[in-house]
Amino acid sequence: SLELLLIAAVLTVILVLYFSISAKTGIWHTVPSHMALVMEFNSIRKVERITEKMADSGWKDLFQADIFEKCRQDAALLQTLFSEQSIINDAFEKGRMLSAYSLNDADSLHALFVLELETSFDLNRALQGNTRTQKYFPATFHKHTLYTVWFPKEERMVVCQIDNLLLFSRFSYLLEEAITQMEKSSSWWANRKYINELNPDAVLRLFLQPEA
């Protein structure tokens, strides 16, 4: 009947909206489609502890490569910035973090990082009361505030908080690309196939996009 058809149509619209909104707020939806490599850490601190105890020289050599070393340095810089924030410490200890790489020379192997927090986070308040540095400058991109934080030795980190996701990178344009990606209705990385063929409980998973 016409009434049943209308109900079915309304339910279809609701389901489409639900799944599109859910996908857009997921951690993988932040990764721009042109990224060639993504590392997924299920506790980056656990990965660090395992690496320190690793006996296999081949794996040790791999984790001492430039891309892993810069990943550790960038993540450590953010950890020192928010060392007094329990929600950030908990995320590094127990949460999930993505580091995405375009592998372009301009990025110098520095990543776009996305850290998944248990709840939303007041980034502005955390920076206002920060004891590590008070040298930070806000800028707006697509209604989101990006903070460029400066450290001694001319080091910098750009950070942005969207819902329960904390985005950070050495380069602001990587965050801008992530924000632009989140505004899209689809994402290559969020919809990629075969993800569950790699153990979802592994502390570290690496994903490649050969076309990129």
C-alpha cells in the first residue's frame, strides 16, 4: 500500500543518514584518500615497550627506520605538551592512533596523526593552562580552530580537536586536508576492503594503498 511505501522510504532515508553521519565521525574517515600509508596503533606506548624488548634484529632495524623514528618523535612531542592531561595520557596508553603518510618529499616523512579520545576534549582550555609552552596561535579553517604551537629550537606542532578526535601534525595543510576529507560523504580509507584480514587486536597494523 501507499502507506507502507512511505514508511519504507522514510526508514531508508533515516538509515542512509545514520550510516553517512557515523562514517564521517569515525577515525578512519579523517584520512585523506590520497594517503599512501597508514599505521594504526592500538596503544602507541605498548608498541614502544614491545620494540624496546624485541630480540629479532630484523624487526629492530625496521623500527629504527626514519619513518618510525619521526613518528615516535612527533608523538612524543605531543605527549610532552599534554603530559598533565589525563585524557591524552589515557589515549596514548590504551587508545587508538592513526599516522597517515602521503610519502611526498614535502612532508619529510612527517605524518597526519589522529588520536581517538574516550570523550570530547577542550583543547583551548588545555593550551591556556599549559606549562610546556604558552606560545601558540589559533587560525580558523572551515569553522574549525587549528592551533600552531611553538616549542624551543623552532619546533612546532599544529593541533585541532574535532569531537573526540585530536588531530596533530608538523604541517597545517595535512590537518586542513583531514578536515576537508571529513566533510565528504565517502572515504577510500573508511570503506577499504580486507581490513579484518589483519588481526584487529594487533598493537600495530600497517595499511598500504598501492595506487597512491
